[in-house]
Amino acid sequence: DIQMTQSPSSLSASVGDRVTITCRASQSISNYLNWYQQKPGKAPKLLIYGTWSLQTGVPSRFSGGGSGTDYTLTISSLQPEDYATYYCQQSYGTLWTFGQGTRVE
Amino acid sequence: EMQLVESGGGLVKPGGSLRLSCAASGFTFSRYSINWVRQIPGRGLEWVSSISGDSTHIYYADSVKGRFTISRDNAKNSVFLQMNSLRAEDTAVYYCATSGRSGTMETWGQGTLVPVS
């Protein structure tokens, strides 16, 4: 199975800060990398798919990048509603895996 | 509006069985693959299983292979997860989610809690 490692596991940031979360795969996943946001007591919400593409309705302050094994999620200017836990997910092949999550507080 | 609603969760003893259901509405159900994803309370997400629209492609995480069975009934717009030989480590909130572009999980249900104790 492909292992996904996110860093950091948590971070502290203020409104207006630029925030970057990293996700590393145990092998190349050819840009099959998606990002989700989850708030307490709620189901995850898809933010970005295929490394760069923004899901409909997601604010443009969210962006994704990367290639091969290394990927990033960036929030250009953190807003109050962005405090949440973020997960990466690889969809390369048939067995999918998530990173362990990054809590933004 | 695409909607998924899980049901069937509840307390079960180790070694026991449970069948979860996921009822869909608001879209052409047979065109979508459906996934089950679980989350241990306070912990991360784990993809469990997926089934294609016509049930020809079925996949399982290694942690549940041989114990869980996914199936669907397109006439009833429903997907099921039969869970046998349950263990304490299967305790989680179980979500169903539609598969979208690039292997994403686009629409999610609200989840159903399965405590194994």
C-alpha cells in the first residue's frame, strides 16, 4: 500500500497568515492527490483534486501543487472559517490512502 | 442535491457482525462508484472499500479484506457494507461517499458510529 505522510501534524496560525501543508507519498502517485477539509463533528469536504484543481465553490485562497511524491496545500490568507483539520488522499491505483491529517489552530 | 444517508450502526460485541446501509438520492445512482471510509473518533480517515456502479469492480483495504463485503442494489439506490468478525479496532464512524474525478470522494453522508466492545 502507498503510505501518505503529512506534515506538520498540527500548526498554529493567525488570520491572514499564509499556511502550507505538505504531503509525501511512499512512491510516485503521478498527481493523483486530493485534499479535504474536516471540521469537528462533520464529514470531510473535498477542496482540491488532481493536485491543482479547485472543487466547485472552494475559495481561491486554497491552492495545491506538487509532483511525484511531494505535494502541498496552501492557504494564501487564512480566514476564521479555515480553522479545521486537513487531509491528503492518494487515488493512484485501486487502494486509496489518506494522510494522518494536519490540524490548523 | 446529491445526498447520502448511512444507517445500521450500533454497539456490537467483538466477533459479531453488522450490516451498514447507505441510501442515495438526488443523482443517477448507478453511474457512481461508492466508497466506505471510516474514522476512529478523534483520529484520521481510513478508506475501507469501494464498488463501481455496475458492481464489477470491488476493492478493499487490507485491514478489512476477508471480513467485510461491499454490495449495492441500484434498484433501491443503496450500498451495503457487511462487516463480520468485528474487532475493537473496527470501532469508528463509517461514512459512505461518492467517487468523483481523479478518485476523489465528493459527496459524503453524515456517518454512522460503530462501537465494537
